[in-house]
Amino acid sequence: MPGLSPAAHLGAILVALVMVFGVRVQDLDAGAFLGIRDVRGFSVYTPVFPGLAHIDQHEIFSPRFAGTKKIVLLGGSPVDSVGCDFTWSRRESSQRPNAAYSCSIAGQMNELLSAAGVTNWRVFNLARNGAGLTPMLYVYAQIRSLQPEIVIYGDDFPFLFLDNADANDLTAAQYAELEEHFAATAQTAGAWKAYHEHLVRRGLRPRFTPASWTDRPRMMASDLIFGRDDSASAVRRATIGNLLVAAFAQARDNTRVEAPLLPIRFAPLRNWEVAARAEPRPSSDDVAEIANPSPDPGFAYSQGLTLISTLQRLHGGTFWFTAFPDYDRRGDAEAAATLTAFGEYWRAHHVLFKSHVDLEMRPVYETYDGVHHTLYGNRIIAATLLSDLRASGLLEPSPGSP
Amino acid sequence: VPVIESSFEKQPPLVQRLKALASFLLASFLYTMALVLIVSALRAQQIADGQLTINFEYRAF
């Protein structure tokens, strides 16, 4: 704009500020003007756990993967595994944890599938840091309609049963949804009743407000610009702002670096033997629960696993339970015998069982506390899980791939 | 000494005003678009950060 005076530029900037913060042109609906009717394609999906109340924002619901065969990972932190190194677990540190989807087991499995030329399968990370069996049942109920071919529940056994299988992490409304899925299906009604009654006996008190860890992330500066809107990342209207945000997200996803942004950090000076035991896991209450004398007397909590296996079978899918590597329990005959007994029960209920408790992991470099793994440990687990699937003939290659 | 006048100055005052207004409106439009782009990029970054942040805020192992 030659000839425009500095004062006129200042005026134009003022007009722009009024248009964006006053009139909010970015919130104008451009859908009708651009002929956009279906806005689902513009939603910003996430490859990591989006919170129990926002499962629909997970990439498994993206139209992009509608025709893709799905492997779903469920479980707690060893499966979620977005931490690339020990900084993820250092609560006292104010330092930003080194975390990235590409470090996770799902991310690594997808890289391995891609490297092998397998294009018609994708692994989805729906595990959640700290989650026990009951919240994962809720997650499964939410994605059940997508009929995933394979579901793998990974666990540092018997973490999934601790704290009454995290029964109190769900709201009453979420239990009502579980009823709809499990009680309304003839094949699962009995197991659901037994599972639910067991939760009640062990102190189930459903929360009426969502637990803090299911909430959306904290408000940030740009919330002030766009407003606080739960539907912000799941686009409901084709506004100019939403379309641009989706375009930025699309560009970011398509240029995703398949490596962590920060270098992997090890703790070479850490006293491994002390460090591995310094973190009280599990808590004293949980120890009492485990030692009583089985982690799941009467296989009551295991009914939860049979719920998934039954529903998976109804659409021709499979369900795996995999015991994850545990440095402290390697070679523990008692723990192995317990797992074997559970494995037999689960297999009888169509849960494919595999124990990798003894899988060798190098301290510090591959596992930083015995049950959580660095990027390098996650890579080993990813390869092991894919190997299990291939050995079972479940993972057929895409047509035309070598 | 001959005085060289620009063609702009030779134009009638109304045309000059209209051109100035058009320049101002164009500048306002471009600044608005730039601002919308910036806030959209911030929002996209916020969503990306939030997606991982929710995993940092864990309860327990």
C-alpha cells in the first residue's frame, strides 16, 4: 500500500484488532458459503489419550482411518508410554517432560508396520497413564462400534485390578453407558452383572463429577481469543478459524517427525537398584490387596476382560492380554505361577494370553524404573507385540506388499 | 525550474480519497487476515500441546 501514511497503517491495525477480537470474523460460519456440509473431516484428532469425556477426539474416529484395520492398545502407563525417557516420571521436576507420540509403543508399532510395507493396518494408542481395568472398559465401550480387528490389553500385572480396578474413576453417567453396552447384550449381561457387583462389594462409589484427570487441559492464552469451548478441537461448525486450525493441524500431522523433539536422556549416575525400589509401587494398600492371596480371588475382576473378549468375538475380532516386562519380577517363580493360572482361565474365556514379564530390558537405557520404558525399550516391546500377532497369523500383510 | 507533479496529485480530490480509502481497506483486510492466521496457529499449537499435556497430568503409576 504505497502512499499509506504511518497513521493510516496504525488505523488499519486497529480495525484488524476490532475485527478479530470484537467482531470475531474467525467465528463466522463459512460452511454455507464454501458448500461444506460435513465438517467431521476438519476435526483435529489426537493420537494420544484425549480424556474419558472426549474419546471421540481420538484419531481412531478420524474418517482418514475408516477403512483401516485397527489394532487398539489398552492399559496403563507402560502401554500409554508417550514418555521418551525418565523425565516423564519425574514429578518433582519443573522441566518439561520429554514426551512424544512417536516414542510410544503404538507410535513405534506404526513405524515398524510402515517400514514393513503394511499399509492397511494401524495401531491406536488408547491406553492411559494410571488407568485400571474399569476406565479401560469404558474406553472399549466407546470404540466398540468401530469393530477393531485386534485389541491388546497390556499390563504390569496385576496393576489393572488395583484400587478396585479404578472403579471410582467413572461417573454415574459413565456407568449408565457401560450398562447400555454390556448389560444390554445377552452374551455379556451375566459377566457384567458379576463384575459390577464385585466392584460394588469392594466399595464402588461412582463420582458425579468427572475426575480431574478426565478433564480437558488447563486454559491457555489462546482460550481468551477463541473462548473456552469443549468442541473446539472437535469441529462442530466450519468457521474460518476452525478451518484454519484444521489446516495447521493437518500440516503438522503430515510433517510429523518420527522421533522425539528432545534428545533421549538417561540417568547414568542413578543407583538403579535403589531407584527401582524407591518408588512405592504398588502402595501398601495395594500390596495387601495383591497378597490376599490372589490378585483376583474367584476371577471376579477377570470378568471385565471376558466382557471385551466376548464383544470382540461377536464381530469376529480378537482380544489379547499381554503381561508387560517387569525388571523386578523376572524369573520370579511365584509370580510366573500366578500368571500361568490366570492365563489358563483367560484362554478358556477366549482371551489370548502372552506373558513378556521376562523380556530382557537393559536398566537405565531401556527401562528407567523396571516397568516403564524409554523410547528404546518401547521399540523392543513394539517389535515383540507385532511378532506375537504375526506368529498367530492375525496380521496378514496388505495386498501387494512384499 | 519546472514543477513535476505526480499523476496522483493531478487526479480529482474524490478519486484521490477513494484510492486512499481503498488502500486503507486493503491494509485493514490484510492485517485482519494476518491476525486470524496468527491466532489460528496459536490455537493449533495449543491443541497439540494440550493433547500431550493431558498425559503429563497423571494421577499415579
